[in-house]
Amino acid sequence: MVRNLNVESIRHALIYALAALFFSLLPWRPAAAVDVPTLYTAQVAMDKESDNPREDAYRAALAEIIGRVSGFELSNNPAAIDEMFPVPAAYVIQFRPGQNDSLWVSFDDKAIERVLRANGETVWGRERPLTLVWLAVDWGGGEREIIAAGEPERSQQEGRSIDRNRLLRERLLEIAQQRGLPIAFPLLDTMDLQGVTFSDIWGGFDDRIVDASRRYDADSILIGRIRPSSSQQNRWTYLFGMVERTWTGPPEGVVGQIADLLAAEFAVGGDAPLERVALNISGIENVNAYGSVQALLSGVNLIEHYKISAVSGDVVSYEVDVRGGAERLRRALRFAGLLETDASSGMRGFDDTPMLDFFYAANDKMTRPPNVF
């Protein structure tokens, strides 16, 4: 038994080490990951029997938007929403009729964010982590497959399997869109299939999945095992940074838990105090690197303002005003692709401001699969 425990500990240590390598090799990207252009749009049903069907649809769409941006606790509190947004139509930019008596609505993102922040509510911006989903499905009767980003080439007899694959993928994409969570599926091309098999996913060989995921421009990995024809619960593993989480249950619940987890990490409270941080970034060796770092800092939702305080060689020093303090900024910059150094560990600036040191390394872009929400 002791030997088994040691083997299991070694296996988990290997997975964590590979996960750390995976995330350290992620390319730089401006802001915190993927821009979600549909974050402030929603399509909702219109109640034709209502006295004000369009106004009611605006209110329902606004609640859905607030759920993505500020959390489901607030979106399920209509009294609070009515108090902050007494006239939802005032925040509508565009609308158009949809299918089946629905209404598509687009809202003014800046105006909504201002109201939420003014009322001390949290705001999670458009730039969000991309989650790569490896989903193994046991349909029963010996039919097993991994859900791909596109439609695989199959024989005419396998058309039913293609439909099931597509419907399951579209269901997960729809659930993720409702929560404002960008997800993508692997291409399952020759390179993927050489590295990962159905048995690897089903058997929990997560180290192989982490290794195969390096080619994708993703920030976290969700591994699912589903058996629709069985009463057995779905099993999920979520890898983000150096943390591994396991869940059971339907996709809706798992996607919701991931959205809540990431919102807690990256959403910023409107009443969070501003703190000045001294930030040194090395590795800025040319104009392109300088422009990339400037764009990166401009895209970090926590940062209210920053300016250059000094330049020495390949090191640019900044004064940064950030909401949530130095620790939140440290996590955000790590996530954005900068590598932290320990040059100023525990040090503070001349005016007693906390100091952070990071290194910028330009990397080639990795492959991003299609069907990204």
C-alpha cells in the first residue's frame, strides 16, 4: 500500500510539473487572454402577452449580461438590478428580432461597467482565460470518441455519431457562452492523435493531455469523461496554473464552477482601493517588445493607470496604480504571460511602495483551434 501511495504521489507531481511547464510556455498575449465580443449581447424570449414585451426582454437580457460580468448572485436579484438600472432601454445600443419570438440585444459595456463600479459591484472584463476542453464520451456498445473542434471525416454509416458529436460540442459552447467563458476543443489532427488516445483521457493520464495541450494558445485545461447511457456520474478534471480540481456532475454545473472560480480570480470590485506598485520588467530589448509590454499593461483590468519611472538597459520601471494590491497584480501579470523573477522579493520602493520584478519573453503564437467562444 505504501508503494502504491508513493507511485500516486509521483504521478501527481509529474502532472503538476508538466502543468507548470505548459503554463510557463504560453505565449504573451495582450490583456488576460481571449477577448469575448459577445459579452454584452444576449438573445432572450419575448412574452407577447406582456404589456411591455420589449421592456421585459431588455430587463431579462440585462440580467443575463450582469450574470456574466458581475456574477449570478447579483443577476438573480431583480430588485438590486432595478435600483441600479431603472431604465434598461437607456443602456441598449442595438436590438433586432430573433427566431421563435426572441429579441437580440446589445448593451453599452462602458456605461454598465460604470454603474456597477459606482455601486461597489465586481466587474469581470472582456479579456478572459481560454479553456481547452478534452472530452471523452463512451456512448455504449463499444462506441467511444473524443469530441473535436470540427467535424471529423467519417463514413455515411457514422453520420449518427457525427450528429451526436456536434450536438454535445454545441451544448457545451452554448453553456459557456451563457456564462461568458471562452472554451475551445482540440483539432484532433494527426499530431493530437499521436499524443492522446481515448484511453488516456478516460484512464486519467492527465500528464499526456497536458503535454499535448502545449501547442494550443490556452490558459487552462478541462478534461471530461461522459457516459450518457449510464447512471455513472460524469467525471471532470480542471487544471489551472498549479492547481488541479476534480468534479462530478453535468456540464452546466462544471462550466458554472469554472466561471465562478475565474471570476473570483480576475474580477475587480468597484470599491477595491487603489494601491501604487513599483514594477520592473526586464527583457525589453527592442521597440516591438516595448510596444507589446505597453499593450499588455493597458489590457490588465486591475490597472487604473501606469507610467514609466526609469529605463536602464533592457529594464523598464513603472509606477502602477492597481485595484486589489500587489498580490492581485502579481497573479494577473503571471497569467498575462510575464515570468516573475525574485530580484526584488520582499523589497519595497523608496516611498515604501511594494515592488515586483518580471521578465518579458517574446514567443511565437501557438495554434488556436476553431469553434472558440
